[in-house]
Amino acid sequence: MMERFSNPVLMKELKLRFRAFKSFSGLMFYLAVLCIFVAGFLLIYTQFSGTGFFKPSDSFMMFSILSVLQMGLVMFITPGLTAGAISTEREKQTLNILLTTTQSSTQIIIGKLLSSVVFLILMLVAGLPLYSLVFLFGGVSPSQFITIFLFYLVTLIAIGSIGIMFSTITKKTIVSMIATYGAMIFLAGITAFFFFIGVSMEQMSAQPGNMQNVTPFSPITYFWVSINPGALIITTLYPEMASALESVVGISLPIWIVYLIFYILITAICLFIATRKLRANMKTNR
Amino acid sequence: MMVDIQGLTKKYGSFTALDNLNLTLDEGVVFGFVGANGAGKSTTFSILATLLSPTSGDAFINGKSVVKEPKEVRKLIGYMPDFFGVYDQLKADEYLDFYGASYGLSHAERQVLIPQLLELVNLSHKRYEYVDLLSRGMKQRLCLARSLIHDPKVLILDEPASGLDPRARVEMRDILKHLKSMGKTILISSHILPELAEMCDEIGVIDNGKLIAHGNVATIQQQLQGDKRIIVKVIDQIEKARRFFEEDPLISSIELLEDSNSLAFNYRGSTEDQVQLLRKALLADIPVYALREEEKDLEDVFMAITKGADIV
């Protein structure tokens, strides 16, 4: 029964990934960054003496910064894991053989994506002991914690799909890598930039007499902030900020819903393109 | 028939890589595909392996269209490309296990098949070795075992002996002979033409995307009989001999060979005519001590055919 649902590419990729030294060095780097941050934060707040107080609000602050940092790490690592998924097979001349097996394009693409997702989940899980420190000091509800992790999952699947798509449509891994990091920078940085530009322009175009009032900004500016992963984490942790943004734009569509719709759409489109383009030299994609 | 290629054409812009290729092969036939680099062999094989769509035409493997039913075709073929890579971190048995699973074989089936295939390609002793540590010849044999894991009816082997040392080449040839005895239909391309001649039931010569000759080696050689090359050796009087042979209407392109006592010419006559020619030469006091037909191997056949003459 299990064999019917097993994906050979997934099993092979997991085997290869967990035998590679770079997987463990990557995991070590990830945990080291988190450790340095948590230890540094605790030391600063306890004034390097170990005798200072650490209030639940401080713990919440640590959780917030840790969440944004972890989102940043996930976004930084995901392209590295997925952007070479297909192009590396092509460069190593293993793709043609794989394409002559009876596996469908969908099976191959999903297998490649899942192997990266599984490794990223392992990274998140490996970081849980550090998160447990937050619970030790209180200030964070389990629901917030679970919500944040679900958003990580959605984000890493979406960026993973972008990586797989570029890896399929470009011939070289380096090109795919650059394109995927470009997309990641767009989502994490350029959207924030567009948001601030939009807010500034709308502030400037507002009536001088109304400067005291909150200037409503356009749905497109709201869209830019809605698809920004950093903004999502902040508005999830500080719901009052989300409410303020919604009231200003006058749209009663929470940021997290826009975020989910956008990233699920991105995932679906990227996986569709990757599946269609995997057997690019064949008219039929079977 | 097992392989039926109908009007297969592949164009890349204005360049025609494959031009209206027609070919049929029966079950159990070993077909050697001969042609220069870029002649269209790999393009043909890529289309048959469902990696490439033809611009027009179609090919059928056991009645299944490579264009319309590629997934069905993949079950029927085992493909070995001219250049291929391996996964660094997999062991030989894991390599075969992965491809077995990729063809939908159950774990139990794979456990039975893998030792048998490794035995077939003489790699049982390397079962637990990492694939990237194997020699090139071993990798080629492992790739051949991989192409057999789902017991395909047709094997498509693109230059399976390329880059191998003589010993590895002999080992590969022995394995292919064994596969032939198992009744597999094998399509094989190679630059090592004499090796193909020994092994193949039929050969096809492709040049500039066109199949210019197809048949067994003997048939194709027969097509060249009109141009058979005769070598005559005389003790002396080479100029007299030359004048004598020049007068014969069946002889053309006469030339003096480097040893200065031998002549070579193209002869259009039959074997009986050849006997008469020798008799006449001796009666004319030409001191002929040897007259023989130059043997043509597959290499010569290929060179003669690809000179430009459309024989088929």
C-alpha cells in the first residue's frame, strides 16, 4: 500500500541529501546563527551578569525578532536547495535517463520539491529547542507559534516552487540560482520598498490641510505590504498593526489572507510551469 | 514488427537533422546504426526514447506511438544515451533500486532483479560500491543493467562502447551478444564499425539525416559489387600490365600502387569475367602472380556509401 504512494525521486533525493556533508554544514550554520542570536539577546537583556530580569514582554520581543530572523534564513536557504533541483540533473546528464522512466513530470517535480521541503522542515524542527527558551520565559501563545510555523511552511513551499520552476526552464544552475534569489529579494525587499514608495507618494499628494489626518492609501500599496513575508510576521505577532493597515486602506481583507492566496497561487503557477516544461522537447507532457 | 519508423523528420529552424526516415525492424533483430557525427543517429534515438518530438512523422514501438503514447513506449524501451552521469552518493544496488522504483517495480521485485542484473553485467562484486567510484567501463555496464531493469522489449543503445578501453569493449560486446540471445530487439549505434558487423543482423547507414542504406552487411556489400576493387601483382613489366588492363572495358580508375609492382582498379565484371581477365593476362605474357579482390569491411561500406552516391 505504501509503495503506491511512494515517490522514487523523493526517496532518492532524501538519501542523497542526508549523505551530503553540505546538508549537515548548512544545518549547523542555521542553528549557529539562531544560537548566537538567542544567546546574544539573553546576555544583553540580563546585562551580561546573569542576574538581570527577563520579563515575558522581553520574551515576546525575542520571539518576534527570532521569527523574522528565521523567516529570513528560510528565504535565504530555500533557493539554494531548490534552484538546482532539475538543472543539476541536466548538468550531470542524469535528467534524460530519468525522463525515459515511467515517472510522470508531476511525480518528478513534486518529488524534487518535497525533498527540499522536508529538509527545510527538519531545519525548523532542529531549531525548536531554541524556541523552547521563549516558552520558558512565557509571553507567547502556542497558537501564535503554530501560526508562524504554518506561514513558514507556505512561504518555503512557494519559494521552493519558484526555485524548481527556474531550475526547469533554465539550462544552468547558476542562472536559476540568480533568478530565484532575485525573486526572493523582490518578495522580501522590493515589495517593502514599493510599499514605502506608495505611502510616501500618497502622503505627498494628500491635501496640505488634511496632513493631520491619516491618508488612505491605494489597494496596490496594501497589496505590496500584504505579500511581504516580514510584514506578515509582524502583523501576525502584532494584530493591532494589521487592523490599522486594514482600516487605512478601507479593505476588510486581512493581510494573511492576501498573503496565503498570493503564495498558494505562486506555488500552483510555478509547479504548473515546471511540470509543463520538464519535458520541453516533447509536444505531449506525459 | 517491433520498431516501425514512418517518415520521421526533425528540423531545427532551417537545419534538417532527420529527413523522412523510414525503417522497420522485426522482433529480436539487432540493428546497427552507422553514420558520421551529426548524421542523425542520436536524434533518431532521442525520438524513439520519447525525449524529443519529431517535426513530422511518427515511430511505433510494438505498435505504440512515441508521439501519442510516450508513457506506454517508455515501458517498452530501455535507453542508454551516449553521454550520461550517475548520482555520486548512491551505491550500485541503490542506483538500480531507484530506477526500478521509477519504472513502478515493487520492492520485492527489485530485490530479486538487482542481483540478477548485476550478475549479468559482471558487477556483483561492486554491488555495495558507490557508483562514482566505478571505472568508466563499469559505469557503462551498470547503465546497461539499469536500462534492463523493467525487462524492455527494445534496447536503444547510443554509442555504448564509446570511450571504453579494448577489454571493456569486449566485455560490453559479450553482454550485448547475451542480450541478443535473450531475444531483445536492439538498436545500437557505434563508431566502431567492424564490431557492429559482427554483432548486427541489419545495419542502417545514415548521412545528413537520410537513411541511405539498410540491410544486412552482405546485402549492402553486394550493392557495392559494381565498384569492387581488384589488386593485381606482377613480377615486373608493370607498364605493359597497365596498358593491358586499361584496354579492358570493364576496368576503370586504374592506379599504380606504392610498391611499384602492383596495380589497383575498379572492376564491374562478374566472377567469371574475372577468371577470363586473368587467363587473358597470362596469355598476353603479363607476369601476374596475384590477383585478388580487395576485402571491404563495414568501414569501407560506410565510406563508399557516404561519398555521395544514393544507393538505396
